Amino acid sequence: MRAMRRSFAGVRLRLGAAGIFFVVFFVAVALRAFQLQILDGDKLRQLGEKQHLKEMIVLPKRGTIFDRAGEPLALSLEGQSVYARPRRIKEPKRIAPSLAQALGADSADIAQKLASEKSFVWLKRQVSPKEAERVATLSIDGVGVYVEPNRYYPQGQLAAQIVGFVGRDSQGLEGVELHYDGYLRGESGSSLVERDALGRRVLVQGVETLQIPPGSDLQLTLDTSIQHLAERELEATATKYRAKAGIAIVVEPFTGEILALANYPFFNPNNFTRQSSNQWRNRAVTDSFEPGSTFKTILAAAALEEGVVGKEDLFYCENGKYAYAGKIIHDTHEHGWLPFAKIIQYSSNIGVTKVAEKLGKERYSKYIEKFGFGQLTGVDLPGEAAGLIRRPDKWAAIDLATHAYGQGISVTPMQLVMAYGAVANGGILMRPFVVRRATGPDGRLLWENQPHVVRRAISETTARTLTSILKGVADEGGTGVLASVEGFEVAGKTGTAQKAERGVYTKKRVASFVGFVPADEPRLVMAVILDEPETSVYGGTVAAPAFRNIAAATLQRLAVAPDKAAPAAPPPLLHEAALKLPPKSERVARGENNADVPDFIGLSLREAVEKARSLNIKVEMHGNGYVVKQSPLPGAAWNKNGTLTLNLQG
């Protein structure tokens, strides 16, 4: 009995201990649950979401870039990229060769990416549809294809330095793509992707309802027809004279709209990584150079405006040699007494030095600044340089002379063409621009660039007088006679500037011609600049003919009537070398001895029809305006059906 009591007491003791243990256990569990659910609930929930939920950034479709007529220069298409989840791939070495073969990539490179410690790697960005299909056929767990925006430039190299290009993440890197990236790119969206313990996607939150508006569209001031003509002529000239580089700018002088801006050598933005970054540079705004004799126009403007010289005032040009500030100034040709107008026409360094002496450095410096040199033009393109103009109190004794004929200072091509634009339009310096307007995804106009007056540089009277002087440069006896355009008066100035290296002038030259046409009612102001030509170095022989050919084609494109009576046959639109044309005597119709294809580029619709009828050629025409493209090309062999296809614009 006593033993039973002891046994029962022991059971009670054990039950009590067990009860206390469970009470303590449940209290501890409750406290822990309270801590996890109440005290640390938000923190743990965020940690769990971080492990299982991943934000997926969705890039919007980038806006389209158009030329002034609505021709697309940059489009966004859907591209495909191949990615991998290395942690889900069990045998990377085994599958690497088949993946590399499908992607046309290096097997060792693919194997290295598959063995990465990262949770996500790109195997290849922007793959072709065939490559994406081959990857999908392999059905490898942890390898997939992702659809992302792909930028495409349908015009290829045309205006590439202006349009620019984007990186793989749809970010603008050069040109308009960079300068207006905020408008073109739009705003990115995101959705949450829930994944299981193995990293596999289980649920996507918000994808069905996520609607990301595309970026804004931009319309440029560029005319692709004029741009095409400028590039072809610039390439032909640079090739003929073996120039290192070239620039051609065409601007509307009264508004500042850039109609064409060509940089040679060219590059294709569709595969920009294959070309040197040196080719991406828009030299017209980023590079500065000594302008040479083209700067004599600025001195002439200042001297005329200040009344220190008249058009017929005589200066003795010392027969080619003049001692000034301990140096000898030379002219290319010996001249005695010359009126001021002839000093500019013949481009006398000695003559402009004597004019600068009468003007003085303080007044001259003021007009250099008024014409915008040493300052940014404000053009809406990235990387613009201001050039280098020193204050007059920093000038050495010789600088008044050297600055008069464009040495010892540096300017950008854009500054130079806008300064001549101020002479052309009656004395007003305008801000250049390349983007006309931006429109939202709904077609609503967001903003529009308007012509912007920077300041008045000279009076209208001075501008008219200077124009009459500059017309002599392209007349018989002037240094720019090869710039004359049949049927029109040209006003402009040649330049042949020495290049300095480490402070010493070399034999290398920059040849240029800057001017406007028609001289008295200008429709365009233009600069043609060739860097380091070899076979000839003078602006009058290298740049002036290119100016003439681009101007003639542009005036025809703009349907500007000649201002001279009974013009002869129009000059060639392009250098013969640009299109590799046969001699003109051989350019006859296919029906005449089965000769090569004749040239229709630049003809109006009516002219093209008449020419085709006279040559008995079968043609197919697309569009209206002027012929900007033909197939087959001029000088090429005829196709099998003997039909000439002409594309017209404008």
C-alpha cells in the first residue's frame, strides 16, 4: 500500500514536471511567435520577399527619330537576348558546346559564364531569330530567351554622327540619342516576379496589367536628300584629295535650322562597335581648328561696321612681303595698291593686316565675340566645344595680324558657318538647332524649337556691303571662282590654314570654303572643310568645287529659281568619282549599244520622265519631288528586265 502511494506520488511529480515543461514550452513558443509575427514581422516579410520576389525592370519602346519630311532615321524593334541561371544548370561543361554552336559563340566563354557564381548572366545580347530558335530547341533548364528593345537605323550611315546610337540597355550614347535621351527613352516600368526555392518563376505580379507608354518621337530639321548629297560629295572630295577627314554643313540662315551635317569618315550605327570611336565624333561641333582666311570676313565686318575702311579704300600690299612686329608677313601673290574689296577677293594677308592696324585689337576683339567665337553656339548636340579666343590684353604684338587672317585662334565649324549666316541674313547671329519638335506617344506636341536670335552682330547696311565684297571671291580672279554655281551668285571666302603641332606650324593644311547662295536672297549658308588633304591643299581648289556641287544640288532640291538669265546646263550634282561614272559620252540608254545605266539623281519628276522617254528607258517611279535614289546605280550594269527604278522625295 505504501509502495502504491510512492508510485502514485512519483507519477504526480512527473506529470507536474511535464505540465510545467509544456507550459514553459508553449509560453516560449508564444513569445517567439509574438517576436516573429509582431516585433520582427515587417523585417522578416521583407527578407522573404527579397528571397522569393524579384523586381523585373521592363524597358519602354524608345521613340522614333524622323527627318523633316517624316522619313525614319531611328526605330525601335523587338530584339531577343539569351540568358542563363547558372545555379540551375547541373552540367555546364557538357551543355556549353551545344549552346556555343547555337549562338555562334566561343565554347570556353559560354562554359565560363555557365559556371559563374552569379544567379543571372547574359550569354548573348541581341541574337538573331535563328539563334533564338536554336537555343529554344535545346530546351535546357536554366537557359532562356528574353525579349527586349532593339534600336535599328534604317538609313545606315546617313547622318550617323547626328542621330547617334544607343547602348544595349536602351540608353543614348551619342548624338541626338544622347542629347534627348530623356524624351526618347521614356519611363521604365517594373513588375514583381515570384520564384520558388530553385529560382524558377512561379508567378508574375502585374505583367498582365503593366502598360508602359513608349518614349517620345523627335522630328529633325535634317533633309535626308540634302544630307545624302552632302555625304556623297564630301566622300568623293576626301577620296580624291586623300584628306584625313571632312565636314560639310548646310544651314538655313534666317532660322538656324540645320538641313545637312556630314562628317567623313562615316560609320554605321547599327554596328558602331566595329568602327573606331574616332569615327563617332561629330567634328562639326566637338573639334576646333584655325580658320585661316575664312576669318578675314570677320575682320572685314568689324572694319566696315566701325567705319575705318570703305569698299574702295586703297592699301599698299608691299609686293608680297611686309615686316610687322618683328615678323615677315607673306602673300601668296605679289600685289601693290589694292582697294579693300580686292584685298578680300585676292585674300591678301598683308592687306588685312593693315586694315587690322587701323581697327585696333580692342574693337576687333569685340566683333569676334559678337559673332559668337569663343562661346557655345547652343546647338542641341552633345560635346560642343567653345574654341579658343584669348582676351585682347593677352595678345602678343603679332596677334593682331595673325588673328586678321585666322591664325592663333581656334573655332568650330559650327561657329564659323553661323557667323557667315549672320552676314547672309542681314547681321543677326542665330542659334543653330537640329531638332524641330517632340511629340508624345499619343501624338500630342510636347514642345517645338523656334528660331532664336542670339544678338545683332552687324548692321544690315554693313551686311549688304560685305556681301557685295564676298561675291567677288567667287567671280573671275577671286580665290573661290570654283565655288560659283551656274545661274546663281555666290558670296563666300576660301581658307587654307596651316596646322600647328606642339606649337610649331607644319606642312599639314585645312582647306575650306564658307559661303551663302543666292548671295542677295540667301536660302542656305554652307561650310565645306577638308582636314589634311594631300594632292592639293588650297581651299579654292579642294573645298570650293565641293561647295558648288552641294549648293547646286540643294538649290535644285529646294526648287530655287536661278537669279541669272539663260543659265547653261546645270553643273554635276556630285563628283564623277563618287558614283564611279563612265565618261559622259558613254552614258547612253540601254537600247544604244547596251551601255551602262545613265544618271537620274537630282532630277525632278518631270525631268526624269522626259529623260527616260528620250532615252527609251522603261522606268518605275516611287514618290514625288526629286530623284534621291535609283536602281541600278548610275554607271552600273542593267538588270535582267531592263527596268530603272527611281525613288523620289520632296
